[in-house]
Amino acid sequence: MEIWSTVGSTAIGWLVQNILGSLIGDKLKSWLRQMSLDDDTKKLESEMKNISATLEVAKGHKINNEQPALARCLRDLKDLLYDAEDVMDELDYYRLQDETIREANHSALRSLEYLYIQKCGITGKWLSLMLQHALALQELNLNDCKQITGLSIGEEENSQLNLMSSTEDPSLGYPGQDKLLRLPLNLIPSLKMVVIKCFDDLTFYGRKEDFAGFTSLEELHIRECSKLLSFLAHNDGNDEQSNGRWFLPLSLRELHIGYVDSPKKLQPCFPGNLTRLKKLEVYGNQSLTSLQLHSCTALQELIIQSCESLNYLEGLQLLGNLRLLRAHRCLSGHGEDGRCILPQSLEELYIRLHSLPSLKWLWISSCKNIARLPEMGLPPSLEKLYIDDCSEELVQEVQLCRTLASELKVRIDERYVN
């Protein structure tokens, strides 16, 4: 015969209490929560408490030789509890190892200036933790990381993000906590360049103005991130004037947007209508129909390529600092109203005018730095070409050009020459 109280108190009972003690320890409990093991540890803790309660009830009961199944269950239970204790010891070991590595990484991350991650399985949660300790980071380049599907600005403790996190559920379209990348506020003083490429499912969670908070950001590249840009650019069907507005940092000097299928309208905007944006490149955006440049008054280089639906380029005449304009496979409908107004400051013009089948009237005025017509020629649809107050080189080329259509009306300095 065996007495249950002896077995329970000396072996099984001791194991149960030892495991419970490990589970309720603050350090291990906090680490398990960070590792997303909170639910599993709660289940284990509940089972241990049930076993402990059963032991209390069964104290003093005897097990005789006619109860082999019960005796075998006790032995199996004791073996399982030994295994569970080993697992708890291993988890505590990994916790200590993780804390040691983190401390080492923290000191390394504090001086990190450039971070490039490509086709990596890192989760948004882990990258968020890393970036909290990157106090000197200047360039962040992320390329095709499938485990990151959500982007937000600020710490997790932010009240708005807490409200959002309570509803985060992949089934509702929100990313799980592991897949949400939070760009911490400690990056604001140092971060100068951000590159985000090949994130088909990346969605922005937060206010439209949050991105403008990166007051040191100078260069931004977004490529193949259609969902991200559609969330960043304001789109309100009831407010046509605000559609496409994208609030950007005042410090931004270069903006590159490529292979993004949305939105249809894009209007870069800056705090206080002030801007330092020098270069804007838009390419491969098939859905873009309107690009509004009214707020980009400091722009010096404008490059638009393979945006075949782009018909409206608004505010071009306001770009008094523009030096280079390059347009390829776009603006097929631009000029249907009979006007194509270019800024006086223009020095280099790269526009395949021959590919604009609807252009009827081209007026080049006060462009002293343009010396010749496009090498590929003018579109056959052109009916009027006006050259006013431009360079002598351009005037001579137009006067001597023999490839101009005979029906084209050419006016130079308010005098028709053909």
C-alpha cells in the first residue's frame, strides 16, 4: 500500500508548488508575455492550481494493490510534472540569455546609423523594439519583409494606438501585434532617409498628419506599396480639393514614388505651406491621373516616367525654381485646353512631345536657358508653336528647322514666321 498524502506532499505537491512559483515570478511572467506565451502560461497555471486543489482533497486516501491504473496515473503525472519543471527552467534560461543579448544589442544599437533589411522574416514587433534603442539612426531601408503588414508612428503607450490595439484582429483587417511596425518617436531627431519597397499589404494606422512629424527626414522612397500610399494620401469623396493630399515633413528634400497603383490624385503638402522639396520623381504609377504641385514651390527637378494615365499636371507654372523637367510616357491629354505653361527658370526640358497625340498648342515663354527643341520632334497634332522671350539658340533652331509641319503656325516674339 501507498498513502496518497506521502506521494502528494513529498513529490507531486512539491513539483506543483515549484512550477507555480516560477509562473508567478514577475520577471519570467513579463518575459513570457513579451514572447506572446501569455495564454499558454495561464492555461498551465490553471492546471497546476487544479492539481494542487485535488491533492488537498485526496490527502490521507490510500491506494491498494487493486488500483494499479490509479497508481500508474500518479507515476505518469509525476513524470509530466518533472518535464514541466524542466521546461520552466529552460524558459528561465532563455529569458536570461535574451536579456543578456538585448543589453549587448542596446549598446550596439545606440550607435547604429544605417539599417538595411531585405527579404527577412523579422516581425514588426521585434523591429519596433530594436528601433526604440537606435538613437542615432539616419537611414532606414526596408525591402520585402512579409511579416510586417502594418505601420504606425509613435510608441505603443500612445492613447490612440492603445485604442486601435484593442481592436487589432487579422480577421477584421488589422494586423496582429507581431506584424505591426511602430516607428518610435526617438527616431525623429536623427532619421534622414527612409526607403520602403515591395510591401504589397503594408497599411498605415494613425492620423494622416503623423508622417509630417519626422522633422529631420530629408529623403523618402516608396515603391510597390499601393496600400500604404492610399492610406497616407487623403481621399475624401466629399471634398474634391483635399483629395490626394499627402502631409510631408517640412525638412523633406527628395521624394521618390514608384510602381504604386493608387491613389488617382496626389498632392504633396507641407506644414504652413512651406517647403524645401528640391526633387520629385514619380514613375510607373498607372492609376495616377492628376499631380498637383501647388505646394512644391521650391522644386528644382521634376521627373515623371511611365504614368500613362496622368493627364493633369497642375501648378507647374508656379515652380519658379524648376531647373529640370523630364516627362516620359505620360501627359497624353495635357494641353487639350490649348496651353502648356512652363516656368521661366527651366534649364533642361526632357519631354517626349511627339508622344502627346492631343497637344495642339505649345507656348514656350521667357525660358532663356532652353537652347533647342526636343530631339524626337514635335507631335503631329500640334497646330500652334509660340516662342516668346527665349534664347537666341532656340529661336535660330526653330527658324532653321525643316522638319516642322507646313500647316504648323509658328510665332516668335509675337511675329508669325511661316
